[in-house]
Amino acid sequence: MRSRCAIAAVVVLLAGLGLQLLDRTVAIDLAGSALYACLVGLLVAIAWPRLSGAIVATAAFAVSAGIELLQLTGVPAAIVSAVPPLRLVFGSSFDPLDLVGYAIGAVLLFFVHAAARRSALRSARRA
């Protein structure tokens, strides 16, 4: 299960980085937020592979939304000014639309996690 989640995390990370090269539109912002939540959840699933898809998806949304809400304070801005590449992790400013993207990403992650778990179980049965 970990290897499947790790591969998915690399794909999601590359897709998210690719979106950074495109013009900013609402659709691109939503897609980026959804991919961010998926990546967070996949990292949770890698760390704790026995968690259910619902818990992984909920954790992904909670962490993503928490970081978004933290942007209402000056903490992420201070971190990003000290280490600019961390803008990709902490963002630059609060956007309530990102919360919608995180919810979309968490739902998508739930289904991706379920598919990965089914695939891992089938592989284990064959072995």
C-alpha cells in the first residue's frame, strides 16, 4: 500500500508543480488546491498505511484547511519571507475558495485511496 501511495504522491506533486506554470484561473486554483489536499492525504497514508480512506481524507482536509486558516495570521508570511520555496507549502494569502478545492481533493483522495487499497488486497491474495 505504501508504494502505491508513494507513486501516487509523486504523480500528484508533479501535476501540482506543473499547474504552477499555467496562468491563474479559478479552475487552475481549484485544481491546485485539490491536488494539495490529495498530496497531504497521501503523505498521511504513507506514514500510517492502515488508516481507513475516510480518516486519510478527513486528515487531508483538516491539515490543508488548517494551513489555509493559518494564513489569516502572519505566521506563513514570515516563514515564506525567510524561505521563499515554502510558499508552495504555506501559500501566500487566505482564499476561501481554496477550502472548496481542499474538500474536492479530500473526496477525490477517498476514492483514490479505496482503489489503491483494493489493488493492494488483490495483489496480496495472488501472492
